Amino acid sequence: MSELLLIDDDQELCELLTSWLSQEGFQVRACHDGLSARKALAEAAPAAVVLDVMLPDGSGLELLKQLRSDHPELPVLMLSARGEPLDRILGLELGADDYLAKPCDPRELTARLRAVLRRSHPAAVSTQLELGDLCFSPVRGVVSIDEQEFTLTVSESRLLEALLRQPGEPLDKQELAQIALGRKLTLYDRSLDMHVSNLRKKIGPHPDGRPRIVALRSRGYYYSL
């Protein structure tokens, strides 16, 4: 049974989602502010976190930033109110694995959670990948470049693994989204681009200055040789 930490100040929504997710086989702990959420995380790390952007004692984005610092590999799904695309973009830039607009369908939330949890447990066949000066462990979600290590989020890890397994070969955006996010992109959905941007910042360019991850306009991305 996967343990989830649900962080949202809407107690009625928390009760609804807790009831639904419990029936779906999840063990849910709900917190309604940042302080209690930090205490819960200090006691034990859950399998995944569902985090609202707005909290009564601060920003959910600030809590996300701390989460990514303390638990870089922990899957995080953000909830944001409709009409606030900037919050969603900021959440993805700060390392959220996925997001949903509120009010959300509990069935879609369940599907997104299961997808991100599957991605957080790579298959045993995943082995260490080396390409040039870059060494990547899909199981650990850690990249090593010139003896420096960078821990990736679940989505970043799946994205990099897909690109490294087919270096120099363009991968379609929808294909990458299915691998990294566990779903297809919707119209105006920039979540994949945000994850690519975050990944680029972490791994940097090749020693000669060329970008490691190259974008093909309206097509997709590839890892350059």
C-alpha cells in the first residue's frame, strides 16, 4: 500500500480525496498547512506528495522548493486553481513531477499518482548508462559529470534515460511525455518542455559548449553526441 501525503487547506476536499484514494488502495495522511506538512515529512517520507499551491501559512511553491532540496527523488504532484497558469509553470520549474487543475476529478488524480509512482520505481533491467563524460544511474536517479553528482526528479530521470538510450535520435514529444509523465500532452501543455528545461540546467552543456539536449521545432528532442 502506497503512503501519500496530501497537503491542502481545503479540509472538505481532503476528506473527499482521502476517502476516494483509500478505496483505491492508498494510505493517505492529510495536512492543512505547511507547518504540519513539514513535521509529517520529518517523521517519515511518503511514497508521493500531493501539494496545493496555496497554503494558509505560506506558498506551496516554497514548500516544494524545500521538498526538492530535502527529498529530490520524492514524486510530487501539484494542485493549482484554474486560471493560474503561472503557478503551474513555476511548480514545474521548481521540480514538480506533474500538476492538476482544481477542481480535479479523483479518477484522474488516481491515474496521475499511479503513473508517477510507476515511474519512480524503474524496472530492474535499467542499468548504468555512460555517454562521454556523463554517467547516469536510472535506479538511483543520479547523474555524474566530472565527479559532480546531480539528483534528478522522477520525471527528469525517466526523460534522460529515454534520450540516452537513443542518442542522436529524435524522440517525439508525445512519446517522451508518455515516458516521462505517463500521459499524453494536452493542447498548450508545456509540462514536458519545463522538465527538459530543468534537466538542461542540471546537466549543463557538453565540455565544448554544445547543448546536450537539442530541441527540434514542433517535433521533439534528442541527446547530442
